[in-house]
Amino acid sequence: MKVITYPKGIKEDDAGLAFVSSLPDGRFDDDFDLFAPDPLGALRLTIGAFGIGTTEFVIMGVLEQVAADLDVSIRQAGLLISGYALGVFVGAPLLTIASARWPRKKVLVALMVILPSAIWPARWRRTTRC
């Protein structure tokens, strides 16, 4: 039987899986159970699914109003959905690759600042109808 010695901060469990410590000094929190039931887990997933659903799919429900407001056909307004999907399809992997080495929390905060600042000018733009 081969004996493996791990450096400080890495240990092996009963199943032979190696774990890396997340504590700064390399110690392990033996009270932490990764697979412990999370009583709020279902609520968190529900809120996340609702958020994704409303942001990505709400346009389909108001497509007729969008088409009327933009003075285009429903088919042309439907291209907004395709354009958004294409942007997500191309942008998400590029953003993931570009920010792979940055701390996730800072990336999230930066995106939370960038998005409203990109939307703000369009929100206050005045439109006139003939």
C-alpha cells in the first residue's frame, strides 16, 4: 500500500479524497459539513430561478407592446430576444475567461456597478412621437 504524505493544509478523508484547507493557517474546520442540509437552500434556488426567469423571459410576454412602442413588426421586435441571447452566448464565456484570475466578489461588485451605469442613460432618454 502506497502511503501519501500531504503538505500542510491538505488532508485525505475516509474515501481517499484530498481536501484543501480554506483557513489561512492551513488548519481544518472539522465541524464544517459540506453536505449538511441547508434549510434555506430551496428558498435560495427559488429566488435565483425567479430572478433569471424574469430577466431573461419577461420580454416574450410583452413583445406585442414592445413592437407597438418601437413601431416595428412583432417579428422584428423578436430579434431583441435573439440579440440578447447572442450577447449572453458570446459574452458569458468571454467574461468568465477575462475575469478568471480576479476575486469573484470584486467581479460581482464591478458588474453590479457597470450594469446600472450602462442602463441609466437609456432610462432618461426623451422620446417624441409624431
